[in-house]
Amino acid sequence: MKKKLISAIIPCYNEGRIIARSINAVEKELCSLHRPFELLIVDDGSTDATLQTLRKMIGSRKHHNLRFVSYKDGPSRRENLSKSFKLLNGDCILLLDMDLSMDLRHLKEMLYWLDHGYDIVIPNRYHPKSYIKRNPKRYVISKVYNALIRLFFRTGLKDNICGFKAFKRDAAVKLVKQAGIDKTGMRSVFWDTEMLIRALRQGIKIKDIPIHWEDGKNSALTFKREIRMLPYIVKFWFRVHKNRNLP
């Protein structure tokens, strides 16, 4: 039986300091799965050495499965990432963050659950069996955010915003199309939560798993930045409650 192609997609913005190390680590882990894969880096308008490093890596011909797309209108946080799903060819899609806060050994388990009936697999940093090492401030922000999402959107999920996910292709394409592109730029990383809310409303099967997690030094989650999502979240809440059939 032909093994299904894995598409890994990683957004980046000014990651020149860590991008080579992270790509090498992801490629090593994907190779260990003994399945065909492609790796797409989505550059969100970097102004540092990110693009030079990517070109150099691809030019070395040691990274046969690596390619990238670059946008000039970033940083968009998630909108340019969303545009890039159409460039993927895999049956299984892995969405990763460049700081690799999640232990990459979990990728094998995430793919296992995709192969066994689930459409989306998400890490749950608050699972009793998870090991997490987080900045206390980020931890509090995350806990408050997740509590509010459960309260207002009834997701029932403990972790509604983790950047690492695994999708079956059909589920990813469907949800990305439905979510569309937020041209206002206010949605930011609520995109991750919106994808899960839409999936739950349509009966798309989600599996959460315990993980080993250590915050990256450049984690983007901050109260000052994320509070700007609030107008979008409020509007989305009204749309959800006004239209019970909203996909």
C-alpha cells in the first residue's frame, strides 16, 4: 500500500536566528517516520536573514523536500499562512511553529490518530499527563484565554490556541475556505481557535493528546498584542449565535 504524503507547513517571521536549526530538526523527525513528506515554510514578510537562509538551504540541494513562499504584506500572524494551505499536496497536514516548543516525537502519535478515524489532532498542554514548562505570565494569559473561549463558545477543549495541529487534508481545506481571509488583520492567532470552533460545529472529529512542551524564548503570545483580537472575537461570537448553522 502506498504511504500517504505528509505536508508540514511552518509560518515564520524574522526567524533567521533559529530557522536552519528548526528545519533540520523537523526534517530529521519526518524522515524517521519513513513516509514521503514535503516541508513548506511560509515567510510572513521577514526583514532579517530568514529568506537568505532559506535560499541558501535550498540551494545546497541537501533539502530536497523543502520549499518556501514569501509574502510582502506581513506580518499577518495567520492570514498569509491560511492563503498557503492551497499549495500543499499531502493527504495529512502538520501545522508547526518555528520555535518547536512541542517535542517533535509527538508528530508520530498525531499522524497515528489521523490514520485511526480523527480529522484533527491537537496538543493539549493542560492534559493531566502533559509536561509543560512555561513562562508564568504566558501561562496565566493562556489559561484565562482558554477559560473565556470555553465559556462563550462552548468548545469543551482545554487548549484552544496551540499552534501545533494535524489535519486530514479534506478537513483542513474545508475549514480554511470557510474561515476565509481577515483583511482587517484583527483576527491574529484567534485563527487557530476559529478553526476548532468551526470544526466542532460541523461534527469534525478532534482528538487532543498530552504533550511535552517548553515555551520558546520568542513566543508571540502577549496580552498587549492579543487584546487587539477582541473586536474580531466579539463579532465572530455574534455571528455564531445569530446563525446557528454558521459553518
